[in-house]
Amino acid sequence: MSAVNKEIKRITTHVLQKMKTDGERISMLTAYDFSMARIFDDAGIDILLVGDSASNVMAGHETTLPITLDQMIYHAASVVRAIKRSFVVVDLPFGSYQGNSKEALISTIRIMKETGAHGVKIEGGEEIIESVKRIISAGVPVMGHLGLTPQSIYKFGTYAVRATEDAEADKLIRDAMLLQEAGAFAIVLEKIPAQLGKKVSEALTIPTIGIGAGKYVDGQVLVMHDMLGINKEFKPRFLRRYLNLYDEILGATKNYISDVKAKDFPNDNEQY
């Protein structure tokens, strides 16, 4: 972390833009609850994403599609209560913006008023550009999301790397430029070739945040549960596990159970 950003009381879109200009990488993680968000904020994370990945990691659904706007608002409000410094972005969930730009704006206004978050993230390019413009015209920062867009998983039919063919790569670059022109403050690039991530990042003046998009983008994001090793099933190439919490928590729980069964907990010092 640079000395400059240690002095910053609050991360804003202006700060994030300056980080891109200065070549300082942006750190981003997902968060869904008060306790974890407080730890991440204390650690100095730049952006917290209240992801619709809550559908998978918090609720146990197979895809991100089932989570509702009300559920996203509950998670986002919990996260916002915890933070002092981080910039909080909330995913617009599937079905809350695809109908038309008016619906997208109504969903966004609910998120902003009921959570206190600082911006929203929306998946897609050209097809949702009217919604992006309408949300920004209401004064709300918008983060884009291109490449593998999990809300469209049934259209793709696979979680494989996106934009490996020229046509899809060209569309991705075009969509990124459209999002920038519409006023997006940053774009998440998910699971695309590293060289394409580099090309997009160099073409744009706004920051790019990668997840499986290589090392040439302006920042990185991981899902909290993956980074901390809370789950074991998900093992994509782009994931670096910084802890193995699954085994740590499993071991601690087994120790607790055996102490209870053996009448060892509580001991004399642990009672009144």
C-alpha cells in the first residue's frame, strides 16, 4: 500500500481513478456481512463488492440467478455498517435491470437509499448501455462487468474462458469503450486471456479490475470464500488461496465437540 493512500480517509471514484493514473494496483474483495467487511476494511481493502455470488456462497444456489433484490439489499446494508474507508459496490441481481432502463434505475435507487452503498455493478455491454446512462444520470457510480458474466451462464453453457476468438474479443473491447463513454467508473473483466486484459486496460482511461484476467489489469478481485479457503470445490487457475479456513474451522469445531462430549468444556474457570 502506498504512503499516499494510507492518508486517504475514504476511497472514492476520484481516488480509484488517481490510482490507475499513478499505476497503483486496486485491491477488491467480495463481502456479504458486517463482521467480515469490518476485517477487510481494517486491513485496507480499496473496494468491497457485495456480489450476487452471495447466491452461491451464502445461500447455496448453483448459479447467481436466484438471489433477489431484497436479499442483495440485506447483505449490502450489513456490509456498509462495517466500513470506514472502503468503496462499497453492489451487484444489480439478475432480473432487476434487464427489462428496461427504468427498472434498472428503480432497482438502483432502492439499493442506494436502503443500503448506503457507493455504487452498483451491472453485467453486460451494448445491450445494457441505456440502463448504465440512466443510472449515472441519476448520480450513481456504475461499475461494468465484461467477459464471463455469470448471470448469462445458461446462454454460455460453460464457465470456460471467454473472448478467445477474435469476434468476441473485438466485441469486448467495443463494449468496454461504450461503458467508458457512458460514464462507468471502472470495469470488471472476468476470465479472459491476459493479453486481452492488457489491451483493454491500455485502451481505457478508467480502471479495470480482473478476476482471471491476468496481471496487466489495474486491480484484482476475488470472492472472499475462495481467497480464504472456506470452500474446497472451486479450483480455477486464477485462484490463489491465502488461507485454508475450511480445515481450520473443521478442526476447531471437532475439538469443541469432543470437549463438550468429554465434559471438559466448560471447566472451573469458565463458569460462574
